[in-house]
Amino acid sequence: MATMRSYRITEFGGSVSEVIQDIPEPTGTEVLVKVTHAGVCHSDLHIADGYYDIGGGARLTLGDRGINLPHTMGHEVLGTVVKAGPDAGPVPVGAARLIHPWIGCMECSECQRGRENHCAKPQSIGVFRDGGYAEYTLVPHPRFLVDAEGIDPAVATPYACSGVTVYSALKKALPVGDDEWLVIMGCGGLGLGAVTIAKAMGVKNVVSCDIDDAKLAAAEQSGASATVNLKSGDAADRLREITGGGPRAVVDTVGAEATSSFGIASLVKGGRYVIVGLFGGELRVPLPSLPLRAVSILGSYTGNLAELKELIQLVKDGKVKPIPVATRPLAEVDATLDDLREGKIVGRVVLTN
């Protein structure tokens, strides 16, 4: 049987190891895709570490979430369709397709409503199923193959996670009027994407917040109207001055205790705080402040297939400015994860086969 290279976690907290294994054979409705591009996401650090920090010294282990080892990460995947199982129907063999990874059980009411990212039994590619840090990967059904032709494949690949994640979060945060402000917490891959996608969705005034001046500069280049360095002693005052009293909405792509408390405190009355980042910790909010300030706190987990298709159409229409994307060989996955952990990456890195 033909073999392939894959890069797998064999123990939580360890490095990623190259493994030679059989190329999987698609069965049922499955589709085999030859991976050409695989994005590196901050969520992969949590998977590799094996836990989420839930505050107070407690951890949510990924073993408890049903992630079993050995495991191949990589949930931002673009590749060439090779073949399909007998029940898949016609598939575009030889065509390049972006994979929608946020897949559920395909049977429950949430999945039937098109909200598979909310399924209680997730089967997400690269998270619960083997993903794209390999030469080939299996997709459970051809409907999760998205046509991104006409877009630079390195640019298109991160839209499967960072792009659709912030797009879905922005839909929850809007509307933001032309005389109001949107704050994006964090200027990593998600944060920069949130700026460009927010502008494509018609948001006029966007403030990016971070602690790294180089990343804040990248946010300005991506279209941010203003930036605030959270390490400055007057960050809260500066944000109030820029926004004329506070933002209508905050999208937190970091999800740390510091960014959440800062973001929620900054909102105007009736404002919305939407969190997608998984950095960790806990949130303490005085309960009376929620009705008294009429603020909303919303969690947003990735995005659904329809949202990814909407986003890709915005990109094809030329409305979304690309964020910085660098490419590296797939064999450099472990070093790339280290660089991401150390904050050395501006924008996104996509691994290529």
C-alpha cells in the first residue's frame, strides 16, 4: 500500500514527530484530498499542550474532550481532490478545494440546521479527526469542500479557521454605526483578519489593541483606523478618547483575563463583547453591571459552512484585503509552532507540500 508523511502528536506537551503511514482509503461518503497547504493556528498550541487554562489553576484537558493520541493536527487545509468513497456521489477530482473543518455528527438537530460547529459530538478535522499536517487527509463528505479558485491558495487557507472564526464573531458583534466604533483585541492572525473582514462588512471605525508595536503597525496596514498599545499606562483613557466614550462592540481574538476585563469595561451602554480567543483564565463580572449597563457577553466558536462560503465570496469580490501570510515547508511544522508560541509570527504561516 502507498504511504505518506504525516506530523503527529504522540504525547501532550511533546513535539510533533514525522510518521510514515498508509494513505487512507475513502469509504462511504468520504473524500481523499492531497494536501497542498495547511495553516498553523494558535489553537494547535492548545492541542499540542493538551489542555485549556480555565482559571484558578484549573485545566480542561483535551483528553477529556475526546482528543485521542496519536493525532495529526492542522485544521486550515487546502488541497487537490484525489478520489471519493462509493457513496459520495460525483466529486471534482483534480480540483483544488478549501476544506471546511468544523464538522459535527451530521445527524443531530444542530447539524441539520447547518450549525455543525455547535454539535455536541464534534468531528472537526485537525481537532477530533486527523488533519492537514500530512500529505493526505480524509473529508467525511464532499459538501465540506469549498471552491476558493481564483484566490491565492496560501491566502485562502487561513480563511477556513481564522477567517470564518472572526467573520462569524463579527456577525454577532454588528451592527456598528458609522458614528460608532468596533474594537478588535489582539493583532495576531485572527485580529488582523478581523480588521480586514470588518472593513469588508462595512464597518467604518475600527480600533486594534495589542501589546506589540510591530503587530499594531500590521493592523494599521490592514486598515485599522487607530491602534492602542495595552501596555501604555493610559490605554483606557486613549481608547475612550478615540471612540468618543467607548466602542459599540468588542471582538476579543485573544481571550485572556486582561483583554476580557479591558474590553468589557470599555463598552458603551448596550454594547456587545464577543470572545473567540482561547488564551485562558477566568472572567469575573459584577452581575448587577450587566443589566445596569445593558451589555451582552457572547461566546463565538469558529463558524459554519454557510458563513465560510459567504466569506469566500467576499474575498472573490475583492472586498477583503489579505493579511500577511508566509509559507514554509510542511517539515518545519514543529519550529513554526515554537515561533508562534514565542510571538514571533506576524499574520499567518501556511505550510506547503
